[in-house]
Amino acid sequence: PRKLVLIAGKPSHPPMMHEFRAGTILLEKRLQQVANLKVERHEMGWVKDEATFDDAAAVVIFSDGGGGHPAIQENRLQLFEKLIARGVGFGCMHFGVEVPKDRGGAEFQRWIGGHYEHQWSCNPIWDATFESFPEHPISRGVKPFEIRDEWYFNMRFAEGFDTAQPTTVNNVQFTPVLAAVPSTATRNGPYVAPAGPYAHIQANKGHGEELLWCTERADGGRGFGFTGGHFHLNWAEPNFRKVVLNAILWMAHADVPRNGVESTITTEDLYKYLDDKPGRPTGPSK
């Protein structure tokens, strides 16, 4: 079986936001039904023993990023460079797509196609509407949907990628999977931090933004970036959940079902694994 290593970041933000542990548990449980896939999940930002990467087919990080990103600590950039060189898939979600441009930026452009760059990219909370999808295994079974999240956009993609359509540059195939058009008010801010607005973001009024993208290199290695995932309850949306599950399978070279990964989720599931934060809810508010 293909081995997937899921890494959940340390507790972060108020309850129901950045619930990395709970989110990865939900994904793990829904991937357990997939034939020939072994899921190994780790908490608190890193694996217990780096030897676990020796037979990994893919790694996904759902965590805080920036200077504290798990992949750029100590000698881990070199570690991931070796994994990528042997074709291991790599995916990052939400804050996990952000690394400093001078420490991890160039690597992320090669590994997953791009990254969030401080004060070039932005992070407003807005309602993204997804109306159409490319012909790709990640989009299988995904229906149009709309959802509110802290959708990052204006990523710093590798030079040459046409973010409006599939593009091949230097034998790397880039495909935008989820794209939406932010409103003028969204572009004008405020963003979560810094508040903005940024003139270059405002200048792209009416332009679609890539919120989930994927890459495939000539050697067959795959990567993806997903900018959503701020609000934990968004995992209850079937299409939001499906497109991420599909992306993980595709990136791990596992078969994506014809209609995508079908899964269900209960209210109990959503509240069961939350981090122990002050004010943590035990169930939906009445």
C-alpha cells in the first residue's frame, strides 16, 4: 500500500480555527476506506521519528507557517529535498502554504508550484464561489459550491505558470483546480494581517484567483497547495471535503474514484477531536 504521512501543526488560534489535529483526524478516518493506502498521522508539528519518511509515498502538512513552518526548521529543507528527489508527493494546506521567500520560497515553488509570500499574497476572509472545474482527477465528483473561509490568494507561483489554465513549464505540469473571483470589497480589505489594502491586489479587480492548485513533475512526483482550512466547520461541506481528499489521493499516486472520494461526516465527528483551547465548544450552539 501507498503510505501517506499526515502532519498536524501545534494548537493555534481560537477554538474552531486552525484545528489542525481535528482536521487531520477527519481526513485520516475518511481515507481509511481507500484500498492500498496506509495513513500515518502525526501531531504537534512533526513526526515522532524521521525514519517514517523512508517508505512514505506522500506527505501532507496542515499547520501554521511563516517562520515557524515545520518544513523549514533545522535541516528539514534538505530532508524534504531528498524526499522530493525520489518522487515523494508533497502537499500543504492553509497557513502551511506560507514560508519566507528567502527560506523555503524557492523550494516550495519547485515542490508544490508556489507559496504565500508575506505582503505579496493576502489573507482576507471571504465567500468564494466555485462554479467550474478542470478535467482532472482532483475535481472528480466535485459540484459547484460556495463557502466562507480565510482564502489566501495571489500566491507567488513559479515563473511561467499561467494561473488561469493548465501550463507546462520546464517539464512541470501546473493545474489550477479551485479558482474564484474575489469581490472588489474583498480586494480592498481589510485582510486578516496586515490589514492592507495592497495596491497590486486592488489592481487585479475581476481577476480569478487560484485557491487549490497542483503540479506534476517530469519524474512523476506530485504536489498541491490548498489555501482554505481556517474554519474547522468547513469540513462539513461535502465538496470542500471531497476536493481535498481527492487531492491527497492524487498526490500520493493512489487511485481517485470516478466520482471522487465519497464520505460522510456527523456533528459528533466535527466536535470530537478539537484542541483543548479555552472556550472550546463541546457541540453546536443552540
